[in-house]
Amino acid sequence: MRNLKEKGFGLIGLLIAIAIIALIVFGGKSFFGRDKNQIEAGNDAVKQAEDAAKSEREHEIEIQNELNSSTDVNYQGVYDKLK
């Protein structure tokens, strides 16, 4: 039986406490690191979507300008560009 005058942790208790603290610290770092990567991926996806929308608007304007500039409409050419 332990003597009541002994205070503090034993070696096993100290190792368990260090292991728990290490899990909390390194587990938290990997969790927040994963969120950062997801945020960066989301930002990249938004930028790609904005670029695609801009390209589509430019393409529509180009087709509209061709339709407005010509009195003789080449329907096959317009159809090919819309594909």
C-alpha cells in the first residue's frame, strides 16, 4: 500500500499525461492544417469558376458582335461556334 506522504505522479502516470498532451497538440495541428488545405482548394475552385464565366461572357459577346456586324448571317458558322 502506498504511503500517504508520497505525492506527485509515478512514472507511468507521467508518461500517460505526456502522451495525452502530445495527442491533443499534434491532433489539433493536423486538423487545422487540413482545413487550411480545403480553404485553399475552395479558393482555387472559385477562381476557376470566375475565369470560366468570364470566358463564356467574352465568347457570347464575340458571337453577338458577329451577328450584329453581318447582314448575311452564316447560320452554320454561328452554330459551330455555339458548340
